[in-house]
Amino acid sequence: MMGMTKKLINEIGNKSREFYEFVLPPIDMHVDNNKLTVVIDMPGFDKNNIKLSIHKNILSIEANKQSKNDHVNMTNIIWKQRPDRIDKQILLPADIKDDTNITASAKYLDGVLTVSIPKIDHGKNITIE
């Protein structure tokens, strides 16, 4: 009976982690002057294991975490919800510059990834005579 209960708890934990990997990471977006800023919470990831790309108006984030507990036997873990992998596509507003003109930048500090993407200036002011 105890073995079956442990298997059930492990399965619930796995499904819960899969759900969090789908929903997470938390993302905020805001527009400042001439750029779109995307702020993504990704604690525990190493910046060297995070890959970003932009194609049209989709920002893709792929990250893998090297677990510090690789040596721990997985049968000893009771509950594990923190994602070890993130594979997320974020639909950006359509007014960002296209692929050929992008000079986006990214910074990863204290588990927070901040991506700055230039946006298109809409139109031009017209002087009235």
C-alpha cells in the first residue's frame, strides 16, 4: 500500500511540474519610449544555459537547468515542482522591428532575465503651415 501511495504522489508531482513548465515562467511586458521590455523570472538557471531568439514577432526562450542534486537518488525526492527546463514562445506586439533590423539586448541578473527589443516608430509628425 505504501509503495502505491508513493507512486501516486510521484505521479502527481510530475504532472504538477509539467503544468508549471507550461505556465511558467512569469512574464511582464511594458513599452518604454522606443523599446519593448520583457521581464522573465527564471531563478536557478545559469545564463550560459539560456537561449533566446526572435523570429517575426515571437520571442523564443529555451533553458535547461543543471541540477545541483544530480547525485541524489530520485527515489528520495518527495516533491519536486521547480522546472528543470523552459521552452516557451511569447507572442510580442506586432510593432517590433522585423528580424533584419533587430538589435535586441538581454541581461540576466539575480534570476531575472530582461530583454529589450526596439519597436517601430509609428508614422512621422507632419508640420502644419
